[in-house]
Amino acid sequence: MHHVRITTPSRLHFSLLDLNGVLGRIDGGFGLAIDEPNFQIIAERATDIQVSSSVYHDRACGVIARLQETYPFPGIKLTFVSEIPMHCGFGSGTQLALGIAQAANVLYELGLDVQELATAVGRGGTSGIGVAAFDAGGFIVDGGHRFPEQKASFLPSSAVGDIPPPPILLRYLFPEVPLLIVVPNCSRIYGDEEVELFRTLCPQPEWTAQKLSHILLMQILPALVEGDIRSFGKALNQIQTFGWKRVEIDAQGAELQLTLDFLQDSGAFGAGVSSWGAAICVIGEDVNKLKQETEAFLKTLPGGGNCFITQANNVGVHVVSD
């Protein structure tokens, strides 16, 4: 086998569940895999490391080097056909790392499962949504980490070291409805700034985990099982108003909140920020009309923005080899 084409999903992360830890677990969360944006990577066997990407060259080389520390292989040539934008709430870091690891896994017949790949490249230390989205897609709920014996700090995956991905509690197929993704051009939260926000604003009050869990169990999951996309959207709107999601929205500045307000006032069933944003997932009755209106609105923002229509990914990564 000499060539493999990897197409990853993106992931939307709607909320972390528990940043308090009083019950002995932290993190947890729920989110959704979507078709676009995606990484399409053509990988070939090589005797050294070759990466054709102006944006992800250094990060890709770092992933390969880390993987080679545990699973030695001669080298790999990567050509990026499409890329997930960085620091927008699409989980690009996890999809990049797992996409590259899976390419090497297939090319060199390493025989590793997705959990082993995630551990090898250091993903899943806070949320398991990105790893599970890569593996099988769908709407996903993960159960977080044991606190403090498994994970002793309220920090993002990039800052916690080798912590395995959390257990996946459930996965549902998401309805085949169009989703409007809106990305206003506002600030990007990552690196030291992200770590400092976790460090200074956690633990969160216990009641926020209780309220989020109630919304998840009694609104979001029943709406998915019953195919009630209107109720699903209503629950998304509630999540934007309190707890850690408020921290994430407020950290972005006024443009993100203005965009959320516009979407909700324009007839969307619901709009939810993914992770730190700036990506917003919008559910509505006529997303084509809403897209046109949103394009006009984004032009009024100082930095503008973009929006596009996609759908849920219910299968995970797509691998073609020869």
C-alpha cells in the first residue's frame, strides 16, 4: 500500500458539562460531527517527512515526530487538498493529528485503533468529542475524566499532557437537516490565553453543571430521539446564557454576541457557539433564506465574516487506500 486519502469531519463542541468536580469527575461534554469544513489529506510512503501545507506545515511535522516516538516508521509525504480553519471552533487540532496518525497507521499497517492513535498524538485530554467525531461521527456525549486521580487540573487538552480520551456515553445519528455555520471575524482564543482563562475561572459553580445536565437529559436528548429539531434549537439557545459558555462568548467580544442576537431575532430555531468560537451552528426552518440574510448582516460587522451550509457527519473519517 503506497497511497491513502483521508477525509476528516469537523466537530462542533456545544459545551463542557462539569468544570466543578464535586462529584469526582470533570469535563464531560456534548457535540456534533459535521461534513464541512474538512481535512482532505493525500498521504504516501516516504523515507523522510514532506508536508505540502502553508498553514499546517509545522503542526503536521510535530504530529508526525510525536507519532514516530512511539511507533517508528521511515517517513511520510502529506499533500493537503482541503483544510479546516484554525482556532474557529471546528476542532482542527484533533482532526489534523488523528488524520495524519490514521494515514501512517494505514500506510505502514500499524494496527492501531482510534483510541491508541489519540493517545499517541496527545488528543482527548479534555474533551472526547473530537476523537469520537473522527471515529464514527454523529451526536456525541462523553463522560469526562476522574478527578483528581486521572486529571487534576481544569485545563485544555493542549496543556494537560498524556491523558487518555474520556469514555463515550452515547452516540446518536443526527437528523439529515441542513445546518448553517456562521463564522464572524472576531478574536481567536487559544494557547496561553485559553490556559489562563481555564486557570483563573475554574472551578465553575456547581449549579452550572446541574443545569447543563438537566438541559442535556431532558431537552437535547429527547429532541434528538424524537427528531424534534425545533426543541433542539431551543435548548441550544438556553446553553448560550450561563456557565462556561458565557465565559467563551464573552471572551470573544461584542461581535459574537451581536451575531447570536441577529440569528435568534431572524427566526432561527437555535444558534450555538462551538467551543470558544467563532463558529456558530444555526438550526432553522429555511436556512437558505437565513444564509442570505446572514451574509448581509456580516457585512455590517467591523471584521465581516462568512457563512455556509453543511450537514451532520454520521460516519466519521473516510479512508481510501491503494
